[in-house]
Amino acid sequence: MNNKMVLGILSVYAVILCGVLGFQIVQSKGIISAPANSEEVAVEDRLDSAVVIYENSPVILVNKSQMLIDKNDASMVPILENQAVYVPTAFFRTAYNAATSEDLSTCSATIRLDNQALVLDKKTADLVDSSKEKDIEYNNKVFIKNGCVYVPIDIFASAFDKFVYYYNNMIIISGMKNSFTDTESIDFINSLKSQVNDLPYVANEENMKEISQISTPGNILKQISGEYTNTNEAETIPVQVLENKTGNAVNSSGNYVYYANDDLLYIIDSSNNTLKTISTVNLGEEFKCEKIYVQNDTLVVLGNKNNIIPTENIDGEVNFSHSTIACVYNIANKEKAIKLKELEIEGYYKNSVQYNGYIYLLAEMPIEELSKNGHYYPPSYRDSIVSPEAEELSYDQMQYFPEGGGKNYNVVASISIDDPTAKSELKSYLCAGDNVYMSDSNIYIAKNRYNAFDSNENIENTFIYRLSLSNGQIYTSGKGNVKGYVPNKFAMNENSGYFTLVSQYTKRGPNQNIANVYVLNNNLEVCGYANEILAGANVASTIFSKNMLFITPENSQSIYSVDLSEPTNPRGNGVLKLSTGNLLIYSYDENHIVTVDNGNNMLCLKLYDISDKDNPIALYSEELGKGNIETSMFNDTLSFYFDKEKNIFTLPVTIYDSDEKQNITFNGGYLYKINLDDGFERIGSVTLPDNSAVIRPLKKSGKLYNFMGNVAVAVDYDDLDNIKEIRFK
């Protein structure tokens, strides 16, 4: 291909990859053969024979499906070098099902496709088939990067009769001639922006100020009868999701338990049916542990810390007040943990996940907390492996969401467990989501875009961005949108490759609030929906449980259920008339749920049969107290634990001497046994030594341990009458 053709084609390619935001990781099926001329093919079908790539993006578009160049390594990306586009050999395996081999010692590679082999080294490029060998003009040579041989895409296209089209930073490789050169194609390519384009960059403080002021309220305002009411998440979530998993400040490996009580980490030997403190680690003053991860001899403690990072802003003034801390330890010697690394990020801990040898950490900082004398400063971080000093996450490396309107920075960082002393990767974002959901391998950011009211209803939309996590890398992998706004972070869920959310909007006239359920596929396209599941009230809370979704309206005695067993066809099953007040709900099994009801000045447990969704039956009820009792479960769902196998659950409880709740008479935890035959049976309790009712459950070796302060309660599954309280120092 000559340079004139390449430059002319530059017009088509960037827009397609410009929109790579809806990346879908699927198995490659190879390129479909296509006619030699595109004139007989509709423009929307021309991508059937094409591969779309984008400079520095690990995501490609193959036969209209999105996938990673290398599903195990997001660092494998196309790069521009010497005015040519190069791709790693993994690209040819993924996009074309080609067989490849490479030799790093000689900087050579072989690509086998269609009974032919392209053989390249630093000097020559040869195409070989069963009968002949052909030399190929070879100006741009292969080279090694990231432990892989990179091949110029134009040489591959020349060898295998492909046509290459360029548009800014985007490239289309097609089997059809003149596929994307007409005016109609240009419009189509521009429509693909949302699928392949990366997020734009802030660049400077001036742009930051402008971007953050884009008209989108941080807390969505709804118009009701001409008045505005604030739907702040904290005020509208009387119901929360109960996660049946290990608490965030306790973990175990082998015979050892790792437990943090705020600023003190305990390393505990749990062998011989007891708990024995082997050593402790002081995490520092003002440190509050949020989560512990352990793998082999590496321990990672995440938490919040109120302190000042020792760095100065451009005015020479210290600008930091709160940071998220990740402390990485070698625990081969349990008696003396060795700190390997400390990562400190300016901002508040939001969430984290462990996935494929890495821990991904999300922190958030309001913009106004980093403002001084009319200046706005980006958040800073400190990686002790790199330097003892902190440095700013500069605006020229910070991305933003075009819908704007957010008043906060978000930082995502990765920590390698296999190589704990490796430098952490960090990505920073301006105007991050009004609500953020984190799964094992993805972060979903919901951006509410409030426009106005039309004649019948508001026209607010929610844009959904997906950040994918792979091999320590963080990258934008998808973008979609739905009608309405997401009421809170609990209204989102990922399951089996589908992303489900609840959105709400307001019809004018009677000012009726409407809630819909949307299911998005891996391209973040709506593939299923249920309209008007809820009408006439605000969404107070949502609970995802297996293949069911429960929606609770504000000030309601009802819970609306949605069947998600067929993602492309979500179905509203009916209305559960349960109770009033604040609720916590968890699924006992497919046909039964348990609620914790904190309404009517009473704390009560209830077990329901919901096999008939239109006629739920209350089977059992257990009153814990009235007026003078409360539980921290509503603010700390990780204090709850349910073991379905043994039918045991725990919950924190505080009892006062009167309804005025001035003096505490009991502070600790209740342990219950629950089954469908007998209902609820309290099998024990433990009193805390202080006024803290934080419980961290851990199931281990036939026992359920509940850690509270410096106390642990051990429940032996083989002897439920023998509940042992263990105090450790």
C-alpha cells in the first residue's frame, strides 16, 4: 500500500476506535470471508469482514464483536512507531485464528493463515505457501516490546490481501476493497464512536473547572409539583443488600487468621481448636481497616487514614487531609511481618476486589476538598516502591466522562500479589459516576445526565461506563445508556456476563415516578427490559439475590419482585406485601426470604415463603425488641453472616435501658439457628467489652468465628450448644 492511499484512508479509522467503550470479551471465531467489492454490501454489514483496532487500546472489534487482543494481558495494545501501526502477535491469533510463533532471541515471528506463512525478522519478510515463496517489500521492521514481537499491520495486509483504512487513531482491516471510503461509510463510522473510543483527557486546571461545571447535579433533583427534592443516596436507602460472605476486616489462609481491629492487625493461629495471637502489627494512628487480602505469603491491608501526605501544592502549602492506604506485607514468618510496600492515595476508600493475581482499589475525593485560594488541585499518591515522596496525578493524564457534572475525582489502582514490590498502575478520572458498582473484573460508573422535561416526562438519561480490570491494567471497555437515572449504587448488578440496573424517571401531569429494569449485554446494549415495574413512588432500595430482583418503594408495605432467570426477558412476578419500615432482606433459598424489619419502633426477624409471588406467606416471626433496641446491620451489612449449609446466622445488637437510648444495657452479637421447620432459635450471644458492635464473621474448619473488638466467639457446627468465647490480645 502506498503512502498516498494510507493518508487518504486515515479519515475512516479513528472514529470507529474512537468509540470503543463498549468492549465485549468473547471467543474469536475468525474473519468471515466477504465479496471483493463492497458496493453490493450494506454499509452496516461491512464490518462483518473487518477488524477494528485503536492505538494504545487492548480492545479490538472483530466481526462487530469486541474482545481483548490478549485476554490475559491488557498491556498488549497496537502502537504507532515510525509512522506505522504495529500489533503484537497475539492480535493475529485473536482476530484471525492464525497460528503464530516468535523467537525473542532473533526478533523473528511467523504468522500462519490460509495455508500460507508470513515469516519476518529484522531484515526480511517472506510469504511462503506449499508451492512458492514471495519476497515482500519491507520498510517497517519487527521489534520487541513488552516481551512480545510487534509486527507492522501493513505487511500483514499486503501478504494476506487485506485492505487497511485509517481514521485518526483508528484502523480498519477489511477483506473488501473500498469498504469505508464513501460518504455513507463516514457517517456509519462516526456512529461507532461509543463502542471504540477511549475517554478524553482533562489536560489542565482550566479545563477541569469547565468540565466539572457541566449541568448535571451530583445529587439528582426531581421535580415534584413544582418543588425540588433531594434524592441523596444516604437518605433513600432504608433497605440494603446482605452479602453472605466473609467480613472485610478478617481473612484466613491455612491455619492462620488475619484480623484487624481498626489500627491493630492480629496474626492468629487457629489450629488445635483455639485462637492464639502469634503477633500483631501496628497499622498506624488514625488508621481504620476496611479490607484484608491474603494469598500465599503476601498480605494486603486496605483502609482509610486521617493524616497529611507530606507533599506541597504549587502554592507551597500542604493540601491533603484524608487518604486511602494499602499496606503490603510478607508474612512467611508469622511472628514478624515485613512491610514490602505502602501505596497511599489521596481520597476515601470506596471499594476493592481481588482478581487474577491483582488487587484493584477504588478511592474517591470531592473536588472541593482539594481547592485552595481559587485553585483546584488533582489528587496525589505515593508508591513507596517508586519514591518516599508523593506526586500529583496530573491533569494531562486524567480522563473524564463527557457527560460531566460530577464533583469528585476517582482513582483506580492495581497491586500485584504475585510481585508485591512491583510499581502500581493508577488511573484517575474527573466527574466520576453518581453511583459506582464494582464486580470481580469490572467497574461500572453510572453518569446521570439531567436534561429537562418535555411535554410528558423528563428526558434524563443515565450513561453507563465500564472500566475493565486485567493483568494489573485499567481500561475503558464499554459505554451504554438507559432512560432515567439510577437511584443508588445498590440498583446495579453484574451476573453471568449481563449487567442489570434499575432506573427511575418522572412523568409529568400527575408527576408519577416510574421505575424500569434494564439488562445490558457485554456490549452494554439493552438486550432485555421490564417497563413500569414500579409506578407512583420513588425507589427506596433494590436487592439482587440469585436470579431474583426485589424493589422496595419509599414508605411502602410492599416489595416488587422481578425474575431475572432469562436475562433477555426480565419479568415482573408480583408484589410482596411484607411489612413497613426499614428492611434488610436476604435469600434463604429460591422460594424463601428472611427480612430484618426495623420499622414501627421494633426490631423483628421474619421468614417468608414466596413460592407464590402474588401471595407470600409469613411462616415465622422473631421479635428481638421494641423501642430500646437497634442493630448496626443497616449501616454495616458485612456484620451479618448466613451459613445456608448449617442454617446459622449472626447479627450485631445494642439494647438500651429505655426508649430514649441513653444507657446501654447490652452491646454485642446474637447467634441464631434458622430452618423451615422450626423458624428462629437463638443459640447464643456475646457481650462486647466496649461500645463497639462491629462483627466480622469467618467460617473456618467446621467453626463459625465472630470477631468483635478483641473478642471472638466460636460456634462449633458439631456441637451448637457449646459456644466458646475467646479473648485475645
